[in-house]
Amino acid sequence: MGAFLELTRPSVWLLSVLGLIVGMRFIAVPINQWILPIITVFAICASGSVINDFFDRSIDSINKPKRPLASGKVTPQESLWLYLALVSVGLVAAFFVSINFFWLAAINAYLLYVYSWKIKKNWMGNLLDTYLAISVFLAPVLISGGFLDILSSPLIYLAPIPFFVNYGREILKAVEDIKGDKKAKARTLPVILGEKRAILFGKLMVFVGALCLFIPYYFRVFGASGEYYFMFALAVFASSIFILGMRNITKVQKLVKVLMFLVLFAFFWFAPA
């Protein structure tokens, strides 16, 4: 059972679920309406991790030999059954939220499959992965509204932060996988740019994301809590400067993930009541 849970990558879907919860709190979705959206995001996000490992099992045998599929703890057939079960649960749950929420879930489920199958192996993969992360953050608008309502939502001022930070982290993660990607003839950004340039670009994206922390403060998104949020933003921004000088990429991308969790918790904590 532990191998199947590991296959879903809990740290990834937990971050996505937290992003959804932050969005629901920001636009004041009643708590009794949280369950089905959370189930949807968990299931669709987890299914994406499973199908990603299914298509990456040969590359993971080089880059990450301890992963469940690469190590043989889970068979390819078992992973496909788990993927189908998760996608089904996610789409059924989304259907009972709203039609717009369902369409976003269906589109994202499709994109996750295509991403894992084809797109991940070229430079567009990191951008698509980042879109998927941001869509979860904006999805609460669709619980009772339409796609155009996203543009007038306060969440639009927060979205650039996770966009750039997640994009930078995905590039840094791709640097760690460069050996297997080259062998598989993948055209990821680190393969195209080279390791050093990709690391610099990834760190700069994280830095830009940290700069974007001041956007919601400027537009007074947090209301009376704005000054406290500003002090938090300064601390995270200082951390991003420190990250620019770090050389261990594994430690960098893990630190970025911790900062992403902290930022989402801050969004939740400082959200207007």
C-alpha cells in the first residue's frame, strides 16, 4: 500500500489541495462545499503523478531507481488501474461541483495525460506543468462562477507568485533529471540550454516569483492584514536572494517547495475574513 501512495506523490497533491483551499477561503466558498472540490483536485493531481511515472519508468530507472515503478514495487498494469480509478473519482466528484468546474477538471486530466506522454519531453513541459498548478489555485472561482469571472477575482493578483516560483522549481527539477533525459533524447530546457544556464534561469524565475509577492500588497488584497503580510513577503524575498547563491540544486528545489507551502499558508492566514 505504501508503494501505491508513494506513486501518487503526496507532497505534490498536498500542495495542490492547499492551493485550492486557499482559493476557496479567499473567495469565501462555504466550508460545506469544500469536500467535493478537494476530492477532485486530489484525485486528478494524484492521477497525473501516476501516469507520469508510468511513461517515465525507463528514464526513472536511471534518474530515480527507487521510484515504485522503476524499482518493481508496482507493476505497469497496476499503475494503469490506479490511474483510471483516480481519474474516474476526480471527474465524478467535479461533475457534482459545477459544470464549469467539471470542464476544468476534464481538460486538466487530459493535459496531464498528454504532458506525461509527449509534452514533458520537450521545453514546453515545464510551462504546461506550471499552468496545471495555477489552474488549481484559480479553480474555486468556477465552483459558482464562470471562466471570465477569474479575471475579476482577487486570486488573479496572487497567481503570478506560484506561477513563476513553480516554473523555476520545475526547471531545477529537470536539471536533476538531465542525465536520463539526454539518454531518452528528450528536449527539455536544461538539455537545450545546458545545465549552468538552466540553473541560472530556474533561480531567476524563483526570484521573479518572490518579487511578485508584493503585487497583492500593492493592490491591498489582504485588507487590514496587509502590513503583516508585507513583513512576511520581505522575509520570503530575502530567502529568494539567498537561493540565488546556493549551488546544491537538490537543496534549492526542496527549499523552494518549503517556501511554496509557507506562502500558501500565509495566503490562507492573511486572507480577508
